Amino acid sequence: MLELELQKILVFTPSRKIRGKRIVCHDDRYIVKLAVDTDGVIVSNDTYRDLVSECQEFRKAIEERLLMYSFVNDRLELGYFLCIC
């Protein structure tokens, strides 16, 4: 995963420690905002229902660039269930 991060393919949500307590950001909002800012694809099985109505940019990214996935045995299936056969 570190190699993917170095290649800027994978991004970790930021976090930090304050007085020994870990403080994390709203990771869903961070993911969707990053996708908006970079025209990126969101690879997640989260539907982001709480963020769809937050702003038009979020709605567009979630509706048009959300790639859901599934594991079948040892195989990763990306967007399989979106195919119309």
C-alpha cells in the first residue's frame, strides 16, 4: 500500500494524535471531496447517502464515479453488478 501511496494511486485519510488521543477526519467527506477535486473514482461499497444531498459536486461524483466492488473466491470484481447483459 505504501508503494501505491508513493505513486499517488492510493490516498490515506489524515489523522493525528492530540494528548495521546487519535483525532480523525470525517473520512467519507474527505474521500468524496478528494474525488471531486481530482476528478477521481471512488472505490467503495458505501453509498454515501448522507453526502449526496450535501452539494451538487458531491452528488455528481457519487452518482457518476462510485465504483463498487465484490470479491468472488480469490477474484476482485469491479462494478460487475452494474453491467447490463
